Amino acid sequence: MRTAKRAAPFCRGVVFLFFAAAIPVGPNPAVAQALLRPKVVNIAVTISPPKATLFAGETQVFVATVIGGVDKTVTWSVDEEDGGTVTNQGLYTAPKIQGLYHVTATSTADAQKRAVATVTVLAYCDPPAAFMR
């Protein structure tokens, strides 16, 4: 019986040594990489309305929606030089020159994600006096 009692602690010691050898002693770079890697979040940006037709000098409010991620803010811009102006709130003012312009909402969290609205600006023309009656 005495032999059986000695065998049990020896077996436990072997199992313990087996598991102890499997645990790394220092920091594991692979584990550290997995823990520090930021979670990939798919972000998409939409803009409403996607198209607008305005007369020169008129305004249009655009609304951007960011889907995914925590940061829901966007940066507004007009792609064409002298293509009008847009405020931080999405209020676009058409230029005095007719043409086709693009208003862009870019995600603050991911500059690669953006939405574009197309704006057609028509020349303003006063109606003839005959139509003013």
C-alpha cells in the first residue's frame, strides 16, 4: 500500500510539470499583438439628399449619417474650387456660376469613408415683367 501512496504524488508532479512547460515564462508577442490590436469596425457614410438642383446663391441643407463606429461626426467640403460653400452643419450655399458641383461628407474616424451629393446649379434669371401680374 505504501507504494501506491508514493505513485500518486509522483503522477501529479509529472502532470504539473507537463502543464508548467506549456505556459510561457515571459511575455508572449503573439498574445500581446492580439490583445492590443484594435477591433476592426466597418464604417459607412450616407448623405441626404444625394442630389439637389438649386439656383445660383440658393442654399440646401445636407444631412450625413455615419453607420458603425463610435465617432459619428463628419467633415464637410465642396470638391470643386469656387463650387460654393458648406458649413460644419451641412448648409450648402450654391455659387453664382451655374454648373455641376459635389458636396462631400467625410467620416472623422476614417477619412477613407465618405459620401458625395451632386448639386446642379442653374443660372438665376428674373422672370419677364409680363409674368409678374
